[in-house]
Amino acid sequence: MEKINVGLIGFGVVGAGVVKAFKEKAAQLGKKVGARLVLKAICDKEFRKKRNVRADKKLFTRDVNKILGNPEIDIVVELIGGIHPAKEFILKAIKNGQHVVTANKALLAKEGDEIFEAAQRAGVDIFFEASVGGGVPIIKALREGLVSNDIDTMLGIVNGTSNYILSSMANEGLNFHDALLEAKRKGYAERNPSLDIEGVDSAHKLAILTLLGFGKAVKLEDIYVEGILDISQNDIRYAEEFGYAIKLLAIAKNVDGELEVRVHPTLLSKEHLLSNVGGVYNAIYVHGDLVGGTLFYGRGAGQNPAASSVISDIVDLARNLRFNSVGRVPIYIKNKAIKKIRKIEEIEARYYIRFSCIDKPGVLAKISGILGRHKISIASVGQKERRKARIVPVVMMTHEAKEKNMQQALEEIDRLPVIRRKTVAIRVER
């Protein structure tokens, strides 16, 4: 095969980055493949919109069928995002024997099983490095580099918007609202950032990581999701005093054959590799039985990092075509040893707890008594300076406790007349 043709669907920020890379690196990429890589067509409904790269007008079309099913196009790159019509486009490409590259995390998280099975039946490859971590090559690492390992833990900072907000709160002393406004001004947050700050985007990525790392397809409803909206400057400061940083983590763990999958704010020890990952950067910590702990780190969003991963997939796919090795690396291997997915109530963790109490004698004894009755042991406690209206923050760190017990205890404590605001509880990772 002397030439491999690529069709691009979606000429947005990432799509423009892919076109730019094709223009600047075509010869270099061709040498790495051993065949010419040719961008044959670009489909977009608004291709006259101004972008930071120019492409030959002859390549453009509004008709997606000029790419899908076109026998001259070997690889279809889907970069429009969303569920529909992206799903239909990908399935049509697969049905027509075309190989696929996509960055569509939401689609793969919700419909990945159907798409992957269709690709396997049709004997075509589907690559999706840019769906998680932007320019961080975590997908290839899980599918190939770590294949000899039984993975027991994955912890990921996989949303740049939330990480930027929490970093700004920690480093600049901003409150949540001001940190979000700053993220928007700098282009790090969407106009509607709800998917990012509520943890949904991280859950999409966690579903993909769990499939590859643990061989288990999880539904989004099986993932416990909690965002960062309730994190205050007080929590950032008190966590720092205890030697921790607060991060929004995507967590997957194999605990005795049962899978924990959850997204929530987490106190991370300052000694942990992830604790110093700041700004819009992403990082995924993976622990395997042979390799031990490993960290994959880099820019998690933006035109160039995402385009880097898309181009990497195109090159990998082109090599498979060049050497007739399509399907060389399975998308994932099902792990029948995973017995169940744990509900959040079943997990065990250490906790940071912040109570807002009336400053009067006996309050701490009442709180401690309720925690004790629910089998929750206190590791350390600190009573902070009094705030207005006689309200004083009481901050505790607990030893490991069951989530169910913690939630029941907090419900009981929050009914006490001396508690003035809903108690904040954040899980802890060492």
C-alpha cells in the first residue's frame, strides 16, 4: 500500500489541529508509516468559519457520505463530539469496512460496547487515544505497555477545568466562584462548565479507563459522581494544614474481585505523585502488580495535545494497514474475575470532616459520641477560630470507616441543634 487516505469529520478546534499537523508533518509522518498519508476530505457544516489553519477548498464537503463508504478513504476520523449523529457516522464507517479514530469520550462511555463489538465483527480497528487525557498516552499504555500487569488501582486527574479551579483556590486564595470566572476568562472553562465541575466529564473518562485497565464495562449509572461545587477556601486551607491537597479524582480499584468506580473531591497526601499536578494538566496514576506505581502526565486539553493523540492513532492505524496487521491489539480483554461493582455505600475510606458548630461546651463530645456509635474512629481533631455569629469550624480526620456508617452518622449529627450548616465530608487517599 503506497498511499493511505484519511477522511476527517469535524473541523473544530481539534480538527483544525489535525489538519495543521497534516500540513506541517506529512512527509515526516509518511516516513514513520512507510506509506504516504493523505488527507482526502474534510466534512463540516461550517467550514467557512475562520480557523487558525487553511486547508485546500477542494477537500471540503458538507456531505458526510462523501467520506463514509467512500472506497478511496481508509481511515475515518470523527471529531464532532456528542452522541448523535457521531454514533451513526462511526457505525456506518465500520459497516463499510473503514477504520476509525475518535476522541469522543461521551460516546464511548455510553455506547462503547456496541461500537467496539461492531468493529470486531467487521474486522476493523478503532482507536481513541484523545478520548482521555488529551495528549497523555494513557490508552496506548493500558492496551500495550502495561499488558503484563494485573492492575489494582487507577487514580486520575482527568479534567483540566476542575483541576485549574482547585489549583487557583489553593495557590491564589480564590474562592470557587472567582476561580471559575478566571478559568472562563483564560479559556479553560466552557460557558456552561457543568459537565466539568459536576464530575460528569471525569466519569466519562473513568468508564473508558476502567474498561481498558480492568476489562470490565461499566455503565455511567454505576459510577458514583460528586463534583467540586461545595469545596470552600476553608477546606483548601485546612487540608493544607493536615498535609493534603484537594483534587477531583477519578478512581477505579479492584478490591478482592469487586470494582470501585467513583469520581469525587479527594484529599491527597502531599507525598502522593498526583498532589502537585496543577493547572489544566492531567495525570493518571496506575498501579500494577509487576510495575508498581506509574504516572502518566501532560496537558489534558487544547488543540495541540489532542491533535497529537489523534495523529498518533492515525499513524498506528496506518501501520496496521501497511503491514496487514489490523486487530493486532485487542480493544480490551474481558475480565471474568470481577464479581461485582461496589456501590458507594460499600466502600471504606478515611475522611476529612468539617462541622459548623455553635461555640459552646459539650459540642465536641456530642459529635464524637455519635461517630463512635457508628464505629468511626477519630484520628485527629482541630477547633478553628470562631467565625461570625458564634459559629466555629471543627475539623476532624478519621481512621478508615465504612461509607454507609459515615453517611448515617453525618445525618444524625446534622440534626443536632448545635450544627448550623450542612457538614462537609471529603474522602482521603494516602
